Amino acid sequence: MRPPVIIAPWLKVDGMALFPFILVRNRQLMTDEVLIRHETIHLRQAAELLVIPFYLFYLINYLIGLVRYRDHHRAYMHIVFEREAYAHENDRQYLKQRRLWAWTKYI
């Protein structure tokens, strides 16, 4: 089942998972299958961690990367949740076969 998608023109990025919604910057992105799949992976991750711990762990993981790499983009790309989402965003079957806690493979 596809999660609710909300247009949020103030976003500085194309999309964002804000449990239980996916926010997209414009109407055209509502039909971007890869983006929607990427953000849906994040919603699954958030559900596994009971939402608030997901966002806390996400932020902590980013801050550690920022200190380590001193670069926003590198820190973002090394967040364990992003690593799983980017690795599988093009796989149409991934969400059907994804195992619980699959993101731990990227720690």
C-alpha cells in the first residue's frame, strides 16, 4: 500500500519521509517511482524503530558523519538508513521482500 504523499513546496529537497507521510517538493515528484520507493523504505525503517528513535538515530548518525567527514553530502550519504534506501531504490521488488531491520546490514 502506498503511503500518503503531500506536496510541500517549501522543501529544499525533492522528497522527505515524515512518518507516516511522504513529502515532495512538487506535483511531478508524486509520480517518481524511485523517489517514492526511497522514501517508503525510510517509512519502514521508522516503523521498525517506533518512529522517534528512528529520527534520533538518523540525526546522531548524520552528526557523527559530519564530524568524521567534515562534509554535509558525505555525512548524509553515510547515514545507515540512506545507504539502504539508495542501494534499493531502483528495485521494484525490494519492499515486498525486505527483511525486518535490513538497515542494520549497513552499520
